[in-house]
Amino acid sequence: LESGAFIQVRRMLNSLPAPDVAHVIESSPPKTRAVIWRLIDIEREGEILPYLNDEIESQFLRNMDSEELLTITEGLEADDVADILQQLPDRVIREVLQLMDKQDRQRVEHVLSYPEDTAGGMMNTDAITVRAKTPLEVVLRYLRRHEELPEMTDNLIVVNRRDEYIGQLPLRKVLVSDPNITVREIMVTDVDAIPASMDDGEVATLFERNDWVSAPVIDEQGKLIGRITIDDVVDVIREDADHSLMSLAGLDEDEDTFAPVLQTAPRRAMWLGINLLTAFLASSVINMFEGTIDKVVALAILMPIVASMGGIAGTQTLTVVIRGMALGQVGSNNSGWLINKEFLVGIINGLCWSMIVAVAVTLWFDDTLIGMIIAGAMVINLVTAGLAGAVIPIALRRLNIDPALAGGVVLTTVTDVVGFMSFLGLATFFYM
Amino acid sequence: LESGAFIQVRRMLNSLPAPDVAHVIESSPPKTRAVIWRLIDIEREGEILPYLNDEIESQFLRNMDSEELLTITEGLEADDVADILQQLPDRVIREVLQLMDKQDRQRVEHVLSYPEDTAGGMMNTDAITVRAKTPLEVVLRYLRRHEELPEMTDNLIVVNRRDEYIGQLPLRKVLVSDPNITVREIMVTDVDAIPASMDDGEVATLFERNDWVSAPVIDEQGKLIGRITIDDVVDVIREDADHSLMSLAGLDEDEDTFAPVLQTAPRRAMWLGINLLTAFLASSVINMFEGTIDKVVALAILMPIVASMGGIAGTQTLTVVIRGMALGQVGSNNSGWLINKEFLVGIINGLCWSMIVAVAVTLWFDDTLIGMIIAGAMVINLVTAGLAGAVIPIALRRLNIDPALAGGVVLTTVTDVVGFMSFLGLATFFYM
């Protein structure tokens, strides 16, 4: 590229909105990314970073010194600064914090003191507070002293003189009310503030259920410490939904689609290794029936059908249950009903498809016995699959193991082993 | 249950917020649902319906007559009414519309005239408009004439006298500005309005990228016809994310976790049937090598390993690509790079794991040749899996077939067929 073209690209990049630049970077292969990043003005880098996938973000951050880090965090919201710092080694975090002015440092340290995946880690410290006894007229005058209200300010927050949360004052009520009444007369007090320790998934559920744009956050003493806005909640919703999808394939939800080959290969290798162990387990089951297969070679031809149908049926149940768990629908009060349901679905579909398979196989090999054997094995395996698909994630969650990540492996191990065992076992019984 | 308990449950249900009641219903088995629904006051049913899963919603709706439908739609926003009506037969829609008063009917008809999954179908008609030349003081007086501003009103919308969209007036600027200036001086004009025909997924991307709370919607003539709010966008984000997860298992994203057995079984059966066909295809490949298996029974024991490792590797690639597509990262400009990358990852992991498998199998069967054969087959199948996992979704999308739904079946067919063919083919070549 000649320098003229570079200047044009740079101009274009720096005129695009930050989220669009982030999207261009995420959709580019690694080498292009490095070039693009170098073309972006350092003052804009901080604005762009929060929109990037965590993995790419930390790559860029790793190459910066504390001075550069200070420059890019200037003007960012406290939660975004905290997100950036959390990706760095402790030593660098301390250096950057020391370079900040006192007010900024305190704000960021406050957010940093809560884990990233809690309400405290998601919050901003830009809430505008008012007191209940203030007349609206004074509130309006107070607002006019601001140069601009923080983005996503739909409510002012009402606190008492100990800074404890009392209620919210919706701007949409302020604007339609008589300026002479006080905050108390129109404030909303039936919405609870969010405790800083609440898990981010729960925060997202609250926002989704109640259609909030922002919500106040309090510490254990009930003191107002910040507020959470819907844009950060949307990110959590997106990540949680991606988590189930990616984990079922043994992938991290932050997986970068365009990561370099040498970074992707070792990560995927781990998962392949785990699955290799389960595949060997299945093979050793087949090995137990070597003699039978040696005598009836049709068994070798047909055995993948039984295992694969079980795998499919089990995966369907597993996916539904994991999604239900992610949405908070599946709990101890209804998991019994759910397991029972999937058991019955397994029986119905097992009976239905095993009959069709029995006819097809009987015609193919001109042997009624093998048709009956595969039908029996399929009923056993589809019922097992339905049960396993429901029981495994519920059991894993009780053991505090991520059901989306571990569920798939455990399930296919069960359906493979039971599939081969039932088919070859029945065959051994009837043929040998 | 005795009637005393019923009254208590009813009181509790009717005091819970609508989204919580919806959650209780969704988390309950079918019979409990019917009981809960009967306990809810009819005036509240309309409020609860929009929070329910589409499937459950249409079940409840099917049992209502037009009078009841009119009652429950009263007081709802136009887009929620449209969503409810869209689930009903045309005859019932017409009946309900005729029962409405003229203004409501026009509003709902307007939204109904756009497909449900477009900006037009998502919008509400409750935007507050102002003219550019108006002084802020007059705007404030005009607002005060409202009893309450619509929820999620963060901007007033500036239109000209032909009702064409010009810009937005953020309330957070109105509140800090001198009342004597005009709308024109502080309005924001660099944000484009959303065309009514825009796909809902694109709308969601715009909201996510730009951190909007609401956005104006225009028709083809540039006339303002409504606005979209973030709460409806969050629903789209949730549904789109669920779509990939559920489709990969052949399920609908609206699948109801607690649907009755007799409703779930036939739905799942279809997918099992499709997979049965691909399983038979794989079996017929094995059948081609009957003679070889008959001679070397170890092949029957080991062949599932090759197929299953290919399936795992392919699913990982497929999942990453499908997620990348859903996020709009994968396009024609970078799909070549991506296919190439997954090909290389396949080679690396193929070589790495095939060596380990070669050693393990050689030791197990005390036969170097079979170790070499399985290693060769695994390299072939893992490379094929990487390529197929990337090419299949990209090709399916070009053909306008949903890659998440069809991708999994096509992929496992490829990895099964190639896995069995390469392993048994190589074995036939060396042993026969």
C-alpha cells in the first residue's frame, strides 16, 4: 500500500463510529487487524476497546505501556475503564491507577472492588441524585447546571442524607408535572435497587422482565453506589446466550472467529483429546463383542445407526434443558416432571422409529432376527437418551459443573456405550 | 385444592408483576398452566401475554372469542396488540379489529401492514413529535400537557410539516438547555431513522452498536410512522441467539420446555427421521467394505473413532462459523480466509491426534499396519471436517437455506461418510 491510500483509510476509520470500527476489526484476519489498529488515533482507541471481543481487546492491551493505557482510558466510563484494567497484570493496574487523578482513581477502584460478573462490576458511578423534599423547580434548575446529563439517564435517583437509596424520579414524570410539587410526590418507591453482589445473569433477567433502561445499585448498607444501564445488560444477554451455544461444542464464548491458526489449533485440540477418550471407551465396548461381529458382519454395518440415533435424541433433550436452565425455567420443583416427560418422549419415538428401522433392516439383510434386535436396541437407546439428556445437565448443575460444557461429552459417551452395548449384547444373546 | 387456597394463589398471582407471572407459567407443566391462567383476572391477561413464549401464547389465544380478545388488548401498545393478533386466524383478526375504536384500529392496522420480523412490525406509534423552529419553552409546556410521557421516551422526534423525519431532540439535552433557544439549535441530525422494511436482526445490530434506547421508524417516503424501543430489541437479540443453539439440534427457538409429551414427540420425530436417513447412508458405506471387515474384525471396533473425531472437529468449526454469521462477522470478503484457516487447523490437529491414536492402536492390537491406517484416515477426516465445517454453512447461506438448521445434518453426513470410507478404504487397499 502506498502512503496516499493509507491516509485515506485512516481518515475513513477515524470518521466511523467506534462500534463500527470494532466490528471491522473483529471481522478481519489477524494481520489486517494489526494494520487497522495502528491507523487509529490513540485518543479513539479507548472508545473502541469496550466494543471489542475480550480476546482481541487483551491482545491490543498487552502491547501498551502505562502512559498509553492512561491516555486511552481518559474520558471513558468507570465500568469500561475497570473492564480494560481487569485484563492486565496487577502490576500494570497499580501503575495506571497511580497515574490517574484522585477522583477518577477512586471511581475506578470502587468498580474494581467488585467481581466483573456482578452488578458492582457492571455499574457506572454517574448517577444523578436528588433528595425527596426538594421541589421539582429546584431539581430542574439543578439539572440545568449540568453541561449534559449522562447517557441513558431516564431516572434521577432519590437518596436520603445518609446516601441511602429511597426511590427513583423518572424524567418522564418530571417533564409533565407541576414544578411546584416536591420529588416525594411523584417519586417511584416500589422498585428495589440492585445489590452490588448480584450475579450479572440475574441483573439481566431483572432488566428483561421489567423493561428497565437503568437501575440503581446499592452496597450492603443500602447506600447508593452507582447505576447499571441497559447497554451493558445487552452485552451480558448476548454473552449468556452465546455461552450455551459455544460450550456445547467445547468452545469459549469469547472465541475469536478470526484468531490465528496457531492460537486456534491447540485450543480445539484439548476438546478433541477428551472426545478421543470417550471414543476409545465406545470402541472397548465393541471389542467385548468381537466374536459376535466376527460371526455376523451385518452387526458392524448397522451398529452406528443405533448409536447415532441415540446421540441425536439425547442432544435434542440436552439442548432444550440447557436453554431452559439458562432462562431460569428449570428448577428443583419441576425437574422431576421434565425428566419424566423426556422419558416418555423417548419411549414414543423409540417405538415409532424402531418399527420403521426393523422393517428396513429386515428387508435389507433378509433376516427378521436382526431387524428385531436393532429395534430392541433402538428403543433402549432412545429411552436412555431422553433420560440422560434431562438428568445429566440437572445433575451436573447440582455438582456445580457447567452443564453446557460437560453435558455434550457425558451424553454422547452414554448414548454410544448404551447403543453399542444393547445392540451387540442382544445380538450375542440371540446369535451365539 | 380447597377454595381457600385458590383464593390465596389468585391474590398472589394478581399481585405479581406481569413478567413474573409469565415466567411462572412458562416454568410450569401444561396442567398447572391451565389452572394458573384461569386464576388470572382477564384485565391482566393482555399485560401478561406479550411476555409469554409464542407457543404458549397462541395456545391461550386459541380458546378466546373476539370479545375476550378485545378486552385483553385494551390498553396495550400497538406492537403488542399486533403480535397477539398475528397468531390468530384472519377471520378472528378482522372481527377483533372491527370491535376496536377507530383510532386504535388504525394504529394496529398500520403495524399489522408490516411483516412481524421487520422494523415496521416491531414499532410503536407513540412517538412525540416537535418542529425544529419551536422554542424549548414551548416544547416544555407542550410536554406538560401530557398526563405521562410514553415509556422509554429518551428523545422527542423532530419532523417537518410534511411529517418527514429530520432529527431527534434528546430529553437529556432539553433538561440542561436554556428554554429560550429553539429545537433546531440542540437537535441531533446525524442519526438516520430506520426504514420500516429493515429486518429485525439488523435493527438489533444497530441498537447494540449505537447504544440506543429508542429509534424513529420511517416509511419509504421518509415520513415518520413510529418508533422502536430497546425492550422489543432485547427480545429479538434473545431470540436470534437462541435460534443458532436450538436449530443446531433441529429444534425451533420457540420450543416450549414444558410442552406436553404428545406435542413434543412428533416434533422431535421429524428430526430423528432425517438423521436416520443419513445413518443409513453411513451404513451403506460400511456395507461396501463388508469383506474387509469380515477378515479384520478390529476395523469394526475402531471405525467409530474416526467418524466421531471428525464429527467433533467439524461441529466446532460449524459452531464458530454460524456464530460469526449471526454476529455479521462472516461475509464474502473474509470467508476465503476463514475456510483456509479451518483447513490448516484441521491439518495440525489431524496430524497431532493421529500420531497419538496410531501409537495407542498399534499397542492395543499389536499391529503397526492398522495403527498407520487409522492415523491416515484420521488426518483425512479431520481436514475434511475443518473444510466442511466452514464451507457448508457459507454455501447453505448462499442457497438461502438456514445454516444453523441444515448445517449439522449435512456436516455429520460428510464426516461419517468420509470417516468410514477413508478408514475402511485404506484398510481394503492394504489388507486385501
